[in-house]
Amino acid sequence: MKHLRAHKSNLSDIATVAAGHPFRGKIEPIEGAETAVAQMRDTSPSGVDWTSCVRTEVAGRREPDWLRSGDILFPARGNVSLAVLVNESIGSLQAVAAPHFFLLRVSRPDVLPAYLAWWLNQEPAQRYLEQNSQSSTLVRNIARPVLEATPVMLPSIPRQEQIVGLANAMQREEELLHRLRQTNQQIMTGLARDLLAS
């Protein structure tokens, strides 16, 4: 099984790691503003819900690091540290990452961003981060050098594509099952109400 052979890299060898946009204080919604801010509550394993993002103005002397398709958002703190891939759904939207995210950008052609996001969410990478994070009683903090040193196993591009395809299919199945469970629950609730009304 030659195609399974993968080589090991550190995250910093294959991607740049930057901090999210440095907002000072609370991120205030501004009526009619164009810039969307991706925060923890707007993300899920399937991506960013751009419709739920706060719209605000971005001040500062330098041009912000606008998010683009292929970027990966990784929470610097919190008990769940799951990577979220920014995909094509961002379109031409002007968006930045909130300060509590690291912004990861793949810097090599032999790495698929979707594969890297998938790898960071798997048990080996999660265990490494768990063991190396600074943990207070409630919240886990991941320092940038720790994230940059995360070991990443890199198979060939065709193998990465296979893995991403499988992960996407499983994600869709999970979402369909969730919807089916909700529908079943509604049917049961309806039956119970009908009995009550009869």
C-alpha cells in the first residue's frame, strides 16, 4: 500500500500562522457596514455561517488580513479547538477573523487546505494540542509556538483528496441524519398533540 506512505511535517513548515484581527474591546455591530467578523459562535465543523456574522467597520492604519477561500480558522482558546475551513461560500465578502482565532494559510502546493483542517481535527493532532496547551481551570489556551509545532502527517495529493472527499461525505450524512431525527421528533410531537386533542 505505497499510496498510504505519508511524511511528517510541523504545521509551521506548511502554513503561516497569524493572529485574528486586533479589535480593541467589544466588536460592535454597525448599521450598513460591509465587513463581516467571523467569531466562534458563527463557526461549526461544516464551516462559517456568514449570515450570522456581525457587520462592523474595521479601523487601523494597515490593510486588514481579509479572509479568503482556503484559509483555516483555529481557536486560540476554549475547550473545543476545532479547525474551520473558509470555503467558496465566502464569495466576494469582505471578512476578518475575530482576535481569538489563529488564521492559518497553507504555504505549499502539496498541501490541500481542506486536508490540513481535517488533520487538525483528528485525534493525534488534538491529543498533541491537549497535552501542550496551557490550561486554566476552565479554559484551555493554545500558544502560537505550540500550534506551529503541531505534527502533521502529509500523504500525497491524491490521497489527501480521497480523505477530504470521504470526510465531506460523512459530514453530509451526519447533517442528513440530524435533519431526519428532527423530523421524526416533530412527527412524534404531532402524534402526542393529536391524542391530547382527541
